[in-house]
Amino acid sequence: MRRNVVVSGVLIAAFALVVVVVALATRTSPGGNNEEAASTSSAVSVVRKDSHVLSDAGEEAPVLVEFLDFECEACGAAYPFVEQVREEYAGELTFVVRYFPIPSHANSMNAAVAVEAAAQQGRFEEMYARMFQTQTEWGEQQESKAPLFREFAEDLGLDMEAYDAAVADPAAQQRVEQDRQDGMALGVQGTPTFFLDGELLRPTSEDDFRAQIDAALNG
């Protein structure tokens, strides 16, 4: 049985940010981009074979996918709630992360490439967590934070020669960009954006978020 968790004011505020961002991301744009995305999304999978899985509950479990930007303040604010949901639904819900770096964030691509380089050594989750835990230290700055991200890799005990090679390899950025392109084809226009079993999730509150997961579990 999932343990009851008292939701703090911080988490409530974080989820309020998620609701606002999801509402903005799913709103039809003046240029009709959502309609165009809808016409192409059927050819794009919400989860690819190489997508990063943080929690695997098996083939029959509902799948929650988050498109995120490591420099996005709303993603950082939502991170504790997302971790809480992962804990509450451990063994019941598969959770997948996909990159969606926003070009206006100077270090979002650097961060995603660093996480991808760590993933190549089986340390995706640790670097993913480190990015959000330290976001206030490096976010919203114009100078490259790649050296700081390299320090994170060293702290995790990664093979630094392999890490440096992965960061320098254009394939790592291409891997990140593929997620972003998929997100745009699926109608993602902001972060964080969630999909549940392939359907865009439009929660109105934390309780509604859980209710939609519960419905998927009981469906």
C-alpha cells in the first residue's frame, strides 16, 4: 500500500507551476502549430526504444512520460513532486524521461548532453537528480556551465575519459535533439509536459494528477 504523504506548501506551489505550464503548452497557438503537430504525432512514439526509464513496473503497467528541460524553473519546482509520485507508485507505474531543452535557456542543452554522457555509463538517474538538486546554482546564467557539469560527473565517479568523449561526440547532442523534435511533433510547447499511456496529461491539481494515474491503473 502506498504510504500517505503530507503535501507541503512547497509541493503545492510546485504543482501549481506544472499546471500553468501544461495549460500554456497545450493551448492552441495563433499559428495553428498544435493542429500541425496533431497531424504528424501519429507517426511519432511518445516512448522510443532508447528512452530513459527511471522506474520500470513491467510491460502491463501504465507509462508516465515527462518531457523536461533541466534549466526550466517549473521542472525544478516539480521535481520533488515527481519523485514523490515515483515513490508512491513504485512497482505500479513506469516513469520515462525525455529531453526537451528550450533554446532560450543557455545551459539546457549542455545539461542534457552531460546527463546523456552519464547515461552512457549507466548513471542517468544520478546525473538527472544532480541537475535538479543544483539548478539554483547554475540556472539562468549565460556562461557555459559545462565545466561544472563535468565536476558533477567526477563526483559520481564516472570514467572521465569516456565522459569527455561522449560530451564531444555530436551523437550525444543528436540524441537529445531527437527527443526535442519528437516532443514538438507531439505538440509539446513548454516544460514540464506529461503524457500518460500516450495521451497528453492535463492535470488541474496534485489530486487530479494522481486520480488520472489511478484511473490508468484500474482501467
